[in-house]
Amino acid sequence: MAGVARAAKTATGTDGGTTWTGEELAEVRARLVGEIEELNAEITRSESQIASGDITDSAGDDQADAGAKTYEREREIALTLNARDLVAQNERAVARIDAGTYGVCESCHQPIGKERLQAFPRATLCVSCKQREERR
């Protein structure tokens, strides 16, 4: 938790210069860790569903049934990949809290607004840099 205390000293928001307190950072960290646990459980459930969808299940199905099963399987795979991406983003945010760099834009090294981080705690870019990135 030394990283949390260090981050509390360095992370300021653009909403009036409010500094993150150690307690606030601990809450954000706990929220992110909770999301990681939930997402990992969801990934495990989804992967077991994907794995249980044997090829033999479609024996005797017409083309529409086979197409629907394929669509559902691909959809489940896409959702699992999205969940894995969210886990990685959450883990990165937790690492930034621990390292004392949470709340600092990775591009311009200016503080990320506290309101932005409260709404999207995985943010690594300030609003200006994110807009610039999306225009590319």
C-alpha cells in the first residue's frame, strides 16, 4: 500500500486540484480488484461453455441450426476476449496505483481529471489526449 500513499501525493484532478486521498485510492483499487475477480469468473464460465459445445452436438441439424450455433459460439468467444481485455486494463490500473502513477496521463504526463477516473477508473489518458488519439 506504499504505492497508494505515493499515488495520493501525486495524483491530482483537474476538478479544482483535488488530490486523491489514500482512502479514495484504496476504494478505487478494491473496486478494480473486485471487477477482476468477477471478470475472471465470467471468463472461466464462458470458456467452459465454449469448450462444451462439441462438434457432435450439431449432428443432424439443418443449416439454420448450425449457423445459429456458430453465431452463438463466435459471440461467446468475442465476449470472452472483451472480458480478458477488461481484466488486463484493470490489472494495469491496479499496477499504476501501486506504482504511484495512477491519475497521470501516459501521453502528456498531466493529471487526468478526477471525475474522468471516477467514471472510468481504467483511463490512462486525459480527455485531450484521448480525443487526439481517436481522431487518428
